[in-house]
Amino acid sequence: MAGFSRRTILTTTLAAPFVARFSGGRHAVAAPSLAARPLVFAHRGCSAQRPEHTLASYAKAITDGADFVEPDLVPTKDGVLVCRHESNIAATSDVSTRPEFANRKRTLTIDGRQETGWFTTDFTLAELKTLRACERLPQLRAHNTRYNGHFDIPTFEEMIDFVAAESAARGRTIGLIPEVKNSTHFHALGFNPEATFLSIIAAHTYTRSAPLEVQSFETTNLRSLNSAVKAINPQARVMFLMGERNATPPDLLAKGEKTTFGDLMKPEGLKDIRSYADVIGPSLTDLIPRDADGAWQQPTTLVDDAHAAGLLVHAYTCRPENAFLPKQLRNTDGPAARNVAGSIAEIRRYLDMGLDGFFTDDPAIGRKAVDRI
């Protein structure tokens, strides 16, 4: 099979349903990919270069060639969806320096874990808009701290309008890959983030027509979102994110069930996921585990098993600093050093396993890795 790589064969296979429709050919096992090449997902924007979930981070990601940009979504006290990785904004805003909000610091249990800080559900949108974003990882990404205080916390609708404007200006379509966060927790507080999400994507021309992939670590909301999202945007996809193998999805945990993410990574679990999702989102260590020193061990069969179940695989998260790379690819410049060559080598290793897309904190590096295929 000269001239064909594993990636070429997989891409051809994933495109087969479109060929089959017109030629009577055999259907592919996996759902068709959204692109002929692996997709580059900007994790919280370009979070390696700008404070995460700011318009600056999304702009940098788009400039650097991301196929999709990720907004994580949490509600405010008045029910507005804003772009933050979690409800606790202690690490990503200047709220701790604001004396007028000192009395709102408290401890909450979210998905079985206690957290202390300031939470979006205790702030109206107007109050949140008085805060400024800051770098989450200042020890590793000191260069991003120069942007502390420059940007506010965007709403989901502001983010959609921004991406739509960038798409129009650049003449290329940019996908959105939003995550509906902590659904069980927010429902317990009286919010309905799924209903709000659906109303927003239905109201915007861009989200009705651009590539859209909705993510969650929970199964219950994905079962309800699957058909509803696709009724609004027929090309939309649904991705089940996978947490630690020995952990139970929060919605199942709340029901007293014991099924773990590891159980769902088995062939029978993957077949069930295919009934309500098109894609799985495992961590990189679910593809190639690491030992206690961070060294790569033997790869798992998860990518192949997911494809056999008809699922695409979009894994998280590629980061360029030595601290996040497998031991075999680190250089001697220290944990906080950007290691572009090592990051490209890591990404290429996963792509050689047949990965269909990946989240990266630095889309420019991801773009280089993909474009060398």
C-alpha cells in the first residue's frame, strides 16, 4: 500500500459515508470526520499565549490557525452563560483583590469535590463585568501575566459574535466546541444551562450554520442535547468527555450509580456512548499512560476501540511546556520552558495512532504538527 499512511487510510475510511451515498460503497465504521485532516481545537482559546477564555485568547487562537475555538460555559446568578473553565473564578480573575466582594468567598461542593473561592452563580452579569481576567498559571506562564487586568469575562453570546466577525473578516469558517459545565451541580442550584444554551445557539445565524461540537463530562444532558442541538444545526456533533478512569460521571454519581469512565472506555461502554454521542474526548494519558516519572508506557487500544464503535476521538490537552510533556520528549530547559519540538513530536505520536482531533493550549504548534502530515 505504497503512498498510504495509517492517517490516510483512516481519513479515507471516515469519508466513506459521503462516497457511499453516491456510489453505493460500503459505510465506514466511524462517524464521518469534519475535516480531511485531524482537527485542531483551541483549548480555552490560545491559553498558552493569552489568559484563557478572553477575547484576546480566542483571537490569538484564530490567528494561529485553530479549526475550532472552545468556550467553557457556566451561568451567572441571573442565568447568563459566560466563558469560564469553572464556576470558581478565584484563579482566573482579580476577584480576590476586590474588597467589595470579599464577603462572597465561600466553600461549595461541586461534583463531589469541595472548592473554596468566588463562584459565578453568586454574581450578576453586571457584577462579573466589573472584574478583569488574569493568568491561571503564573508560575509556568509568567509571560501571560502582562495581560492581567486587560480583559473582561465574555458572555457566550459575545464570544459567538466575535468568532462570527473573525470568520467574516478572514474568509474562513471557524468552528465552536463549547462545553456545558457541571450540569448536575447547576441544576441542583436551580439553573438549566442546557435550555439556555439551546436558546442561544438557535438565536444566532453563526451557530445554526458553522461547525459545532458540544461537550460534557455527563451523560444525562448529552442524551437530551443530542437531537435538540442537531435540530438547530444539522452538522453539529456531540462529544462525551472522559474523566479519570476510576471516577464516575457526575450525573451517574448523583443517582447512586457506580459506572466509571473506565467502564465506559471498554468496547461495550463505547457502544452505549454511540447511542447519544458522535465523539469521545479522552485525556492523552488514556491513549498512552505515563508512569510515576511522567514517561510514556505502552499505548492503549482506546482509539481503535472507539472507531470500531463508530465514534471519533478528540483528545485533551496538548501543552507546549516541558512540565506537561512525556518524559521522553522534555528538554533540559526547565519545567516552564516552551518546548515546541517536543510538543510537535507528542502530537504526531497521537496522530499516528489515528486520533481525529486534539485540544491544544497553543494552536500554532498544533497547526504545524497537522500541516506536516
